[in-house]
Amino acid sequence: MSLPRLLAVLLCTSAPLTAQVASSALKIEVRRALPADDIPQPALPDTAKLPRVLPVNRQSVYTRCETTLPLIAITFDDGPDPVLTPRLLDLLKQRGIHATFFLVGKNAAAFPEVVRRIVEDGHEVGNHSWSHPLLTQLSAEGVESQLRRTHDAIVKACGTAPLLYRPPYGAVRATQRARIEKSFGYPAILWDVDPQDWQHPRNAQKVYDRIQSQTRPGSIILCHDIHETTIAAMPATLDDLAARGFRFATVTQLIAYTTPPELMGPPAPKHLPMSPLGAPPPATAGEGTAKASE
Ligand code: NI
């Protein structure tokens, strides 16, 4: 091995920082990459103040949003989990990050207090079906029932109606998608960053590595807040994405911010400002989220 090569190897092996990512049940060491991106650092908006209203002329499906700004959305599916989701909410709150949770209806019905906290902490809730079936194998009525029960369970739990859905496994037929959009007004939200955090053997390092390597401006990151390893990977993952210049928005905020103004439709009423970071949204209609009438 030549001297320059040897030096390069030594530098590479000594460079990564080692961070202790601790959770009460699991200790995982995540080797952190050095922030070395050339992402431009334009003036980004205060993500807490971004609109939470979908554009009038939005797309029917999003896998990511087109933007050169380092604005991204991190999403957590299949919860809420009574133990892991609150732990994740603590991590997000400490960092002032707002995420999007695609909730499974039967879990939302079982743990409404967690759903409430998700919304009170300023995150977005989306519909991820009642029992996580493959929608492509269901009748039109079956799909309608899966999404309706979940929509109602979320509204009942937190008073906020979801604006979005994510089909389980990302699978939905075009005809089903059109019906869902007509019935619920939801666009389908897929993803462009997949750490495959559900895969065995589960590994927090791989979750971290895949998210770091795949994320780019406008990305929608797929995670699951029902796995210990995913939660364990989050402190380093979130901190290093932020260190690289990325800023987090909810999916609706990301869509709204990256849609040209001429496609946004009429501006939101002035009396419906975004809630301050960490505070519950104002209990008034509008704001992009229909409220329960109870
Ligand atoms: Ni899922």
C-alpha cells in the first residue's frame, strides 16, 4: 500500500465520530458520518410557520417534492405504539422537529392519548388504513371501510382530520386511488427514502446509514415508530441531517412550500396563524385540518 493510500485509509477509519445512542431497553452505537455535504444554505423559512393547507392543484401521488431547498419530511408509519411513540415524541420535541405519523386505525383507537399528544406536539397525522391490509386485494367497499374507520378514529382521538394517506406497502391501484381521492380528498403519500427499518435483523446503524445516503432536498423519509432500532437510530439521524443543513417539515408543509404559488389556490385566512413550535394548534376550523364537530 502506498503512503498516500495508507494515510487515506487511516484518515477514513479515524474520522467517524462514535455516538452513544441510548434507549432504556437497547444500547446501540451509531457511527456518525462527518457532515460533508455541499447542500446550499439558502434562507429557509421557519418550518413552524409553514402553511398546513394542501394546494388546490396538488398532485394525486407524491414520492418526494421537487425543490432545491434542503427541506425534507420524516414520516413514521404503523403506530401509534404506546411505548415507542412517546419516546420518539420526546426526541422530536427536544429538537423542535415536526414529523408526520401515518397511523393504523386500530392502533389510533387503542391509544388515543398518544394520537392526541402527536397533534398537540405539532405533528401531522395521516391515514394508514385500519388494519394494514394490501389494499389491492380489497373491494372498493373494503378500501372505503379501512380508510373511513381510521379517519373517524383519528378525528375522535385528537379532533384533527387527516389530509393525507399512505397505502400499506405503498400499494394501491390507480382506480382505488382515484376513489379515495374523491371520497376523502387525500393525496397518496409514498416515499423516496427507505431505510428498510422493518427488515430483520433490525439494525439502527443501517437505518442511520441509509437515511443519510438517500436523503436529498424534498425527500420524504419512510420510518416505522414501532421498532426499537428505529427509535434508537433517531437521535444521530435527526441531528446529522440537521447538521447537514436539512430542515424538517410535515408532509403537508413540504407539499405546500414546494408548490408554485399559482397552484396553491387562495391564501389561507390571516386569523389562522401556525401554532408556535410545540404548542397545540388553535382550536379553530381552517388551518388545513378539518376539526371534529363533537
Ligand atoms: Ni405500514
